[in-house]
Amino acid sequence: MRKLLFTAVMLLSVKATFAQLNADGSPTDVLVFSLGLHQTFMNNGAFDAWTLANFNKKLNQGINGEGDLAYFWKKYDGGVHLSASSSFVFGDLYFGTKLTPVHSPISSYLNLDLGILGFSRHDIMPVDYTPTPDQQGKDLKLKYSMPYLGLTSLNYLNNLHFRFGKHKKMSFNTGFYFTAGYDVFNDGKWKYGYDDTANESIDADGNVSTPFKSVTINTIPRLNRFFMEAGIFVGIGN
């Protein structure tokens, strides 16, 4: 997230030939970085029953933060989106097309998402599980990953758009979105293990990568293959 924020700030600060996000709903070559709040709706009945029976807790999805970096050109948009809670992380790449006409009070885009859901907890573990010899004494955690395809309605409120800053080169943008995602691959998996810090690697940009050494657990109910999200956001554009 830190790297994404830094990249967005650098891109927005350069003097490029990008146009403003116009209030008439016809943006061209516009980059917008947004932050906001979202709510995830996911019916995990079997998993919730399992956590209640074994750990006396239910992992509710509250209102949490989200971030987005979007680029608009002609009648299309594309970008990267990230939303997270204390347990769940949703990250995706998206591409779409504009649905609303010029001079509409709302600029609405329909996007196709390719993403992954991630889950991680230290206080939940497989029941009656015996750690492997190499897991003894390690900081073990339960993780889940699920690839998904989604559709998102991304909407900008043009009447609340305005420009600011020196020579008014920056723009303020606000809006809302709705997402429906589904694991079409049926590939969600539970993993139990630890971060193998002894085998960390560093890439050319100085980013540290820590492998997760784990075993696959098949005794825990999978999360629901279908979910929905709704969110609001404010953003800064060039």
C-alpha cells in the first residue's frame, strides 16, 4: 500500500499533458487516486458456524478502508483497487467502459475485475491438528486465498467535482461503487503455517518477499464463492 501511495503521488505531481476530470462527464487522460470506506457482504454460514463452535467467535465484516488508482481515457477506464479489514483483503485489477452520456450528473463505468481475496488470522487454527516438526515453536497462522472475477459499477458525482491548487491543475472527485465477485475457478484453499523469514528475498527495488511455508487444510469450511461490496470514496486527480 505504501508503494502504491508513493507511485500515485509521483504520477499526480508531474507536469503531464493530462486533461481535467470534467464536470460534463467526459474525462480524457485523467489519473485519479482515491481513498474511501467500504462494506463487504459475504454469507459464510458454514465457516461462521465452525468458528462459533470451536472458538466462540464470528468474524463479522465491518466498515473498513479502501484505496483505488484509476486512469481514464476516451470512454474507458482501468486501474487497481484494494480494500481491507482486520481479517480480509480484496485486491483486483480492472478495466471497463463508460455507460453514461455527456453532461450526465454521474459518470458511471462498468468494470470487469480480476482479483484475489485473502484471509489471515493468528487466533484461529485447525481443530485437532498436530503441528509438523518444522512448525514447532513458530508463529503459526491460518490463511485463505480465493481468486475471483467481478463486475463493478464505479460512479463519479460530477456536480461535486471541482479544481484546486496552483493554476487549478488538481481536481477533487467523489463517488460510490458496487461490486459483485464470484470464485468461478472454485479454487479457494485454507493454508496453515508460518512466514519463513530465514528464506526472505529482496528484489531490485528493495522489496522484501517472505515465503509462507504451510500445509493445506481440508477440514475447514470454505468461504462463500460469492460476495458483494459497496463503498464511497474521495479522490485527487490531475
